[in-house]
Amino acid sequence: MKLFHKIYMQVFLGMTVLAVGILLLLYSAMLRQSLSDTKNYGIKAFKNNISSLREYVQREANGQVEKVVAEAVLIRAFSDIFRDQGVLWRAEKEVRNTSPYEFDQRLLKAMYSEAGQCEIWVSAPQNVGGKKILIFFQQNIPIGMDEYSLAVYQDVTDITLRSRKILMQGIGFCAMILGIVGIIIYRQIRRLLLPLYELKCAATRIAQGDYNNCVIFSEKNEIGELTACFQQMTIQIREHIEAVTARNRQQKQLLGSLAHEMRTPLTAVLANADMLLTLRLSPDEQNKALVFIIDEAKRMTHLSEKLLMLSGLCEPNDSPLELRELTIQTILDRITVLSACQLQEKKLHLETCCVPIDLKKELDTDFMISLLLNLVDNACKASETGGRIFIAASAGQIVVEDFGKGIPSEELHRVTEAFYMVDKSRSRKEGGAGLGLALCQQIVQLHGWKLRIESTEGQGTRIVILW
């Protein structure tokens, strides 16, 4: 059984028990009060009738000597006053019974004695012949020259029937009220528990992976507090999932960046190592090749550490930048050497220009080399065999320009997104991962520079770094 039905059934059952209890209590109190009023009225009438009987007998039997005559007067007076409701005894002998019932005098006397000090004994309602009656009894009543016992009954059947009728009417009225109140309570409980149902639905959606649902309940009660806690929990879960997703994306991007950035230096290292193995070089040439291999290995080590920082997988207070003032022409010469193998594959020609020749900038060497290598790598992929790539540096900017396929204008704004590739088939065939320009954008932003991409499809691409 659902919580809603349990609460509703318990509340409705409690109200029903309470209503029935109050109704029975009122019925019992009303019946007792009616019987009490009837008893009091009966006692008063009983006393008045006895007084009337005495006066009548004394008046009518005054001067009558014969006992028979006096008794006849008493019987006539008794019949006139008590009509068909009384029984008269003298000693153990029944003098007159005008009622339709037979009374046991000995039993009445015993009950009278048990009642203690009372002038008139009144019985509880008795079931006699399908009716309920009260019996009023008094003994040792002096009338004339003798003492008599007197019993009178009073029919209270109407009182009990009226009380039962009122009880049944009350039950019907209570049933109607309970029905109306039950409907109201049903709606109220349903309204109160509606936030719980919404929380259940929200929890189901969260279990299915939807962390963007929102449950709003403005009332300041326990359910409102629960809803607020649930909403806070949902936000925390969403933030945690987003953080985990972002970290996974960063890790994926890091792996892609490492593979992307290591390819060109490794190609140069392999070329020099192969040259050492296959060619007979002079000691100076051998030493130069070995120094190149060592320098590139160190640069790849530093670059991997900086990529780790750049990907956000290190301590937030760590800065990946190691700024030093360097001559830009030196950087351009290094780019020419590192990209030589790739350029030779497509017979491309790289031209560099720095004005002034001794131009210096404060930058991170590894990141700057990585930035320019990525731009040259993209230019090589976009250029046709025998094409030309141009790098020009000045005080305000550095430009990398090719005259290859270019980028469609509708895709120009997305080329700096991680893992986005304009020509996916060509990029995958050439080992691309869609991370080059995304990494370039990060490096440029890290230095506080700006990156601008200008391209015309079929004519080439011009990338400007404003520093």
C-alpha cells in the first residue's frame, strides 16, 4: 500500500472512530439524562399521588367504622388516582393491581432493602413484554389505619425509541459529514504529498541520468526543507558529474595533445637517430645530432609537464608558464629545423621573416615552439605538394600563412574547438586529432595574446597572433 493511501486510511479511520465515540457518548448521556428526568418526575408524581390517596381516603372514609367499607374506599381511590399503573399491598396480601403486569413484592422489598436509606426505590429500565418500564416502589406507607406497600410502573419505551432514532439520525449525519470531510482530507493529503511524488519522479529521472530537473516547493515546512535538501543534492550531483566529465574530457584532450605534440619532435629525433646509424658522419656532425636528440627529449619532457598543467590535471595554483625574454628569430630557426622532415614529405617551402631581426618577446619557449609547430603542421596538411608556407614576425604580431585549401566560412568559428576537424577523413588519414588549434588557442590565451583566423576556401589560411 502506498504512503498516500496509508495516511488517508489512518486519518479517515481515526476520524470515524472519534465521530462514533462522540456520537455514542452523546447518545448515552442523552438517554441517561432523559431517564433521570423521567425518574425525578415519576418520584414527584408518585409522592403527589400518595398524598392525594391519603387525603381522599381520609375524607371519604371519615366516620366509617367498618373496615370493609374503608378498604373499598381505598381501592376506589387507588384506581382513580393510579389508574392502570399501580399495585397496592397490605402486609403480604395484594389489595389491588390495576397494571397489566404481575409484580413480585418480595423481590421488590429485597431490592428496596439493598438500596439502603431511600424513601422511594426506582428500578433500572426493565424489559417486559417488549417494552421498557421503570418501577417505583415504597413500603410502610401509612394510609388510614394500616400501612401499605405501593409499586407503580412508568413506560419509557418512547424515550429509548426516540433516543435510538436520534442515534440513527446522528449516524447518518456523521456518515454524510465523514464523506464530505473524507473528500476534503483526500485532496489535502494528496496536495501535501504532491512534492514527495515530484521528488520521486525527480529521483527516477536522476537515476536515468537527467541531472537538470528542478523541483520547486516554496512552503516552509518539513516537506519544503526536504525538497530544498533534495534540490541541493541534485545540484551537488550535477556539479560532481560535470566535474568528472570535464576531467575525463581533459584527460582525453591531454592524451590527444601529448600524441599530437610529440609527433613532430619524435619525427625529428628519429631522423637524427637514423642518420647516426646509417651515415658516416664527422665527429662534429655526430655531436650536433646527439645534442639535437637530447635537446628535443628534454623539450618533450618539459612539454608533457606543461600540457598536464594546461589540461587542468595538476594543482590549480601551479602555473605552466615559464616566461623568458627570447629572440624571435631563434624560435623561427628552431621551427625550420623541427618541421624540415614534414616539409620534405610534400616538398613544401617554409619562409620565415622577423622584423626587426633582433625582436625579443617574453614568452614560454616550449609553448611558443609548440604553438608555431602546430600552425605549421596545419599549414602543411592544407597545402598542396610544392606549396609555400610563410611565417612573419613583427613587434605587434606574428603571422602564419599558407596558400592551401582554406576553411569554409561556416566552419571558421569552430576550428578552435577540441577534437573538431574540418575535413575529418583527410585529418584522420594524416594522423590528426582535431587538437592543434584548440591547444594553440589555450597557449595564446595563457600568454594574454589574441588569436585571429582569416581564411578563404580554395585560397589559403592566414593565422594572426596579436601579442
